[in-house]
Amino acid sequence: IVMFEVLTGKEAVFKSENEGGKVVHLSQLMREKLARITSTLNDLSLLDERIRYDWPKESCERFAQIARHCIETDPNKRPNINDVSIKIKKLY
């Protein structure tokens, strides 16, 4: 979830501006958005405007893919923190 907070600039639970203040869970939002994204992060509006154009798109895509694996519903499919750390370090 922290990785998605970094990417989006949103808190783990927030009130939607577009849906009349509806409570939104960032993990669920990202599951839905990323389910439609195969290998690329086509919807740049998902990204926090502070990083949208500062980070290379490819790095954002890889970061989002790593984060997606971290919120797998089956805990056995989630990477451990060491694997996550190694993958993030390889981005830079």
C-alpha cells in the first residue's frame, strides 16, 4: 500500500472527489485500475502530479507492477520484503 501511496500521492483510505466524498480504499482502487493495465501504465492520471513527469514512465510501470504483486489476495503469491527491496533497487 505504501508503494501505491508513493505513486498516487493518496492515503490508504481517502474520500473521493469525483464520487461525492465516497470512502475509497487505495488497494481496491489500484486493483481495479491495474486489472485493466496489462504491462504498461497507460493512465498517467493515476500518478501523483509531483512524480508524473519527473520519474521515467518505465520506472513507474515497474514500480506499479511490484506494488501490484504486493496486494495479491493470496498471501502465498505476495513477494517478501527482501525481494521487493531488491526489485526496487534495480529500478535505479
